[in-house]
Amino acid sequence: MWSTVTYYAVLIFEAILGVFGIRLYEEPRYDVVNRVADGVEIRRYVPRLAAEVELPADGKAGRDDAFRLLFAFIAGANQASGSGNARIAMTTPVEVRDRELLAMTAPVQASVASGRMRMQFFLPAKYGEDSAPKPSDPRVRVVSVPGETIATLRFSGSGADFAQRQSELIGKLAGSAWQPAGAPYSLTYDAPFTIPFLRRNEAAVAVVERR
């Protein structure tokens, strides 16, 4: 019980700080390998795990549904990996595993393609494929994200102009040493209640070097 109380107390504390754009969340590790004119950053990410939801694209409602599913997963809608602290039912061999509370991380990644919206929460680095909790809801999957090189364009505000910023990012890559290798997507680092001008948003796209 106390671990659950502590978990939500930390979330509330982080949320209060988040109103002012102060972020305590873990981020996936990356190296900056290049910078393109006008604020475009080229990053190389190491492989990582993510919890992923894919739903029919339905504007803000679809994003909200995906976020709720992912938040429920990290807040305990899962089965903890391993047998430590597992409870064995009286009518064996049914095994009931304890749930696990996962720390929030940033950013949240979202993309829309072919009429479907995909959202990912990256898991803390301490989890591997064998140790990550298993989602209770079949709509949530834990997936392995390979290492990749991406271009990002950072901006503040509500994020309502993500499509425009993604187009701007693609335009800024023209004539550079890097070319897009996929569809652009969004990275959000703050909650909707963060003061807009303090928010960190990024338009992103996978890239490869031009030959």
C-alpha cells in the first residue's frame, strides 16, 4: 500500500513542477551527432523499450484514449515479471503476480499513418525484454525500439501546430547532409496543463546521411 501511495505522491509532485516546465522524468539516452541550421538537431538513440498503443486515428479523442491506456499500464495494469513477491493461489497451479508501478518518462511519441494513430511511452532504462512488466490490456504492447538516427526541431506552445512544424523540419533538411527516412512524428515532453510557452515539443523524423 505504501509503495502505491508513494508512487502517486511522486506523480503529483512531478505534475506540480510540470506546470512550470520543470521535468524530472527519465529520457532515452542519445548523442547529438550534428546540428543543421535553424535549430535542427541530429540525434543518435540507443535501442530501448516502449509501451505502445495503436488505435484508429480520431483526433484528440484518439490521443486521449491511447494516453489513458498507456498511463494505466505504467500505473499498475500489468503483471510484474519474475516470481519475486508473487502470490500463489490456494488452487494451484494458478499464479497471480503482483502489479508493478513504473516511473513516468519523457517524451511521449505519437504518429499518424494510414488512418491509425500510434503512441509510445518509453520505459525506464532499467527494464530489459525479460524484466519488463506484461500489459494486462491486450491493446498495449511492449516493443523493442531499435537504435536510430533522427532529426528534431524543438518548439514551445500547445502543439496544435505539430503538422506545420513537421513540414518545417522536412524543409530545413533539404540541402543538408541528412535526408528523411520515414514519416515525421511528434515528441511531447510535458503534460497539457504545463504553461504553453514553457512546454517542450519536438517535430521528429528518422534520417540517413545523403550519399
